[in-house]
Amino acid sequence: MIIDIYSLFPEYFRGPFTSSIIARAQKAHLAEIHTHNIRDAATDRHKTCDDSPYGGGAGMVMKAEPVFQTVEQFYCGGPIIFLAPQGKVFNQKTAERLSSENRLSFICGHYEGVDERIIQHLATEVISLGDFVLTGGEPAVAVVADAVIRLIPGVLGNENSSADESHTSGLLEYPQYTRPAVFREWAAPTELLSGSHAEIFRWRRRQSLRKTLLLRPDMFTIWRQINSPLTKEDTKILAELNNEGLL
């Protein structure tokens, strides 16, 4: 996958994309990330890419012209994504969909916002990370790109890693433990030490269902609707959880 990022501050991405899994993905040629400086398209000596908003108001607005020129110079296909509160909230399903693309482009907003014509006539998709405000689009783009790149086949190494994670199955992931079996006075669950694959699987499934019920009942409701009718094992586990007063 090739990712093009259009930003006023491309140096921001030196940290997020030069370490850990994303760095290894690039080294293995599974992902290729290019950053493009929007200021390079500015024509004045100050490299101005913002102006005061029509109609007045606080702050400055990113100009349409340098953004259009930069994207049009390097664009080679695929979705052009803009991160903004008005977009559809980003989730694992969106990450999975985007991970199947050969090429993605991201436009990073800044200041008080961008000229609406960038959103209306250049971006092909608008995505939101949630109901909060960041200093610019760069952190949001880094998050989305990370979530997408790690789903590319071969990036994680173990293809089962992403399949068991929270949100992938529609449920929260079960708790994880490692050595030592007893840390201070806290012991790892005996089921995980049993060596029985069936016992371990059932414990993990029960914990995943229990955790989702307790912490994300909204997720559980959606999961139950999608997975109706339930398997015999899930029905049995939910009956046990019901006896605990969780249902």
C-alpha cells in the first residue's frame, strides 16, 4: 500500500512512522508512506497557505489553492480522506475496508479549518476520530494510518493477532496474562495454565463476553443482533452470565 499525506507540517510524521511496526512494514515494502508539504505550492515569499475567513470570525482558514495544487501534483488514485468532526466516526470496519486499498491519500487540516471547497470538491471521504478537537489533522491521520497499515497482510507477522483483537470480532478482547504465574499475590487464571485448548478457549470466550457486557453494553447489543441465532456454547455462557446478574 502507498500512502500520501498532504500537510503543512510533514515533519510531524518522522516520529510516528519511523519506529516499531510501521517502520518494519515500510522496510519490508508492505507499506510506502510519502509526505508532501503543502507550503511548497504557495507562491508568495512567506509561503502563505492560510487567510482570514470570509464573513469574519476568529482564526485563520487554510486556502484551497495550495492544497488542490499539491494533491493534483502527486495524486495517483485511491480515496482522498479528510479528517473532520463532520465525518463518519472511524472504527475497525472502516480500517479493514481501507486496508484493502492499494493507495490512500490524507489531507491534514489546520488552523480554524479549511476552505469548504477542499472538502466538497477534493476529498472523496470525510472521517472523524470522535467528538474532540486536536491542534491539527496530523495526529488524527497518524492514528488512522496506523490502524490501517497494521491490517495489511504480513505486517503483524502472525495473521491471528488482529483476528482476536477487540472490535474485530465485535466483542472486547479477553484479558491477557504472561509469566510469572503469580505476581505478588495476584495469580493468573488456572484455566490458562491447564494446557487444555478447549478449557482455554472457553475461558477466553466467557471473559470476552463478560467484559463486553460490563464495559461496552452498546457493543454487546450490536454483536448479539448480528450473531443471531447464537451458537450453543455462547448460549450456555450467556445463561451463566445471566445467573450472575449481568443480563
